[in-house]
Amino acid sequence: MLNCFSKERILILSLFLYSCSPTVKLTTPEPVKINVNMGVVVTEKESPNRITLDPQVADRRRLRSGEVQSLKNARVIGENRDGYLEIINPPKEENYRNWAKKVVSEENEDRTKLYMTQAKIQGKPLEEIEKEYAKKWQEMSYPGEYIQEYNGKWIQK
């Protein structure tokens, strides 16, 4: 009977405590705002044999792009079949002609660096990379710009 009484007592006591538990309401005048800032840093193990393009090449090409486009718009230069710029109609004025030669030379130097890096990364011959880029540059050319066909003939797109 003692065991039964203690079970009843425990049951009554637990019901009493449960029914009498205080209710606490939390309210704020404005919704609670939680600011969660997350940053993700992705790193990879550096390989001593890793090949990357010099970021200065991309910077120089980007800064030079307006000059290149200006020469294309003037129909002075065009995209040849090997992925490089070529002077088609040399300007008569000497300073302009020299400037055009300088722009073409610098752009072609940087394109060579780009192509050589891509050839190493992709494990392809340089000539194949040059042809792939030639196709890309010619497809990106605007109507009226000069492009060189595979047979060597220059046409306006």
C-alpha cells in the first residue's frame, strides 16, 4: 500500500506542478532582427607544377581593348586566321601608323603569352590553341570588321 500511495502522491504532485507552471510571454516592440554574416573561403592545395596566366597580361589586354576596337572600327586592322591581329590598311599618317603597329605588336605579344599558357594547361599544341582562339575572335568580330578566311583571303564580316 505504501508503494501505491507514493505512486499516487507522485502523480498528483507532478500534475500539480505541471498545471501551475508559470507562463512567460516575451514580446518586443519590433521584430527581432538577426544579422548573420557568412564568409566562405575556398582554398586549394598549390601544386608546384601549377600553370597560371600572368594577371598583368589580362590587365594589359583589357586596358588596350579600346585601342584595338578603334583600329578595327577604322578598318586598319583585322583578325587573322592564326589568332593574331594584323594591319590590313596601314594609315598614311606616320604617327598614326606607328601607333597602330605598336598596339598590334603589344596585343599580339600578350595573345602569344595567353596561347602558350593555354597550350600548357590543356596539353595541346600551340597551333591548335591559336586556331581555337582565331575562331573565337572572328566570331566576336562585328559586321564590317576584317577577318581572314582559312585560304588567306581578307573579307569584311
